[in-house]
Amino acid sequence: RRINKVITYIQEHFQEEITLSYIAGSLGMSESAFSHFFKKRTNRSFVDYLNDIRVGHASKLLYETTHTIAEVCYTSGFNNVSNFNRIFKKKKGQTPSTYRKNIQKIMIRF
């Protein structure tokens, strides 16, 4: 199925630049048609889904590594730190640095 192909591609390439036009074109669809197709099947926009995957990966890196926020940003597929901070805060309710501090406090208790 086409949606499985798209989701697999996103999961394997989220660290790279992925554009709506590229994905739509690879399926032989217009951007508009692909956007409707994707939202109908996932209940999320393409960009929202991609950002969720990237923020999830960033959260894991913030928890498991001592990489700087910038390193986490770029390793997770974002292309600038301010955009990363804004999207991360929107999705997680806190900035990446605050998230890392809070996770570390929780882990110290265990």
C-alpha cells in the first residue's frame, strides 16, 4: 500500500531533507492530492507526522546522549536550531534543554 511505503520512507530518511513535493511526486500525485491522502489515512498532516518522528528521535538523543542541543537538532533532521526549539516546545510543552534537565532529574531518582 502507498501509505505504508510513505511511512517506511519517512522512518528511514527522517534525518534527511524530505519535502512534500518529493514524496507526492514519487507517488505520482500532486502535493494537494497527497496532503489529502496522507491526512485521511493518518489523521495528521505530512509535516506534523514528520515533525513527530523527528521530535521523538530528538527526545531519545536528549535522554541518552550528552550531545549539544544543536547536534541533536541537526541529527534529528531539523535544519535550524530556532525552528527545532519552537517545534520541540510545541510538541513537548518545554524546550529541549528543559526537557533534558527534567529527564535527568527523574533518572537521578532511580
